[in-house]
Amino acid sequence: IELSSQYLQRRPEDDVVRMDRAMAFRSLRDWRDAADDFARVGERERDATALTFAGYAAEALHQEGRAAALWRQALAVDRSFRAARHALYGKRGSL
């Protein structure tokens, strides 16, 4: 994570490295940093997977409104993305 962070200071536009760092934060249960990195990648790249992961990280932080908004963004990118659809509707009805 430290090397990725140093690299991203020089090349903040590298969303491949940012996505990898987000996954590392997720594996350490650092939900806040994971959510921020996933959301940034998802919004810049219009990436439904990153937005869905951002939603799960926000949910882990008990930010249900943010989680739902991120899952809706993921579905706006790809209406058929099952993980986002399940996160938003499948587990708890409609948010």
C-alpha cells in the first residue's frame, strides 16, 4: 500500500494501481480508504465493478445511503450488472 500511495502521488490518474490499492485496503478491512479509492476509479472510469465494491465498503462503514447511491451509479453504468442489482435490491428489498 505504501508503494502504491507513493506512486499515486506522482501519477494520480493511474486507476489500475488505484484499484489494486483499493483491493489491498479492502483485504485489511480499511473500509474508508477502500471506499474512496473504489469510488474514484468507478466514477472516473465508469466502472460498475469498482462502484459496486465502493458500495460494499460504504455499507461496512454503516453509510447505507452512500452505499445505495454507489450501487445505483453502478447500475447506471451497466443495467445488467448482477452484483450491484443484488446489493441494492436482493438482500433487503428496495432502498
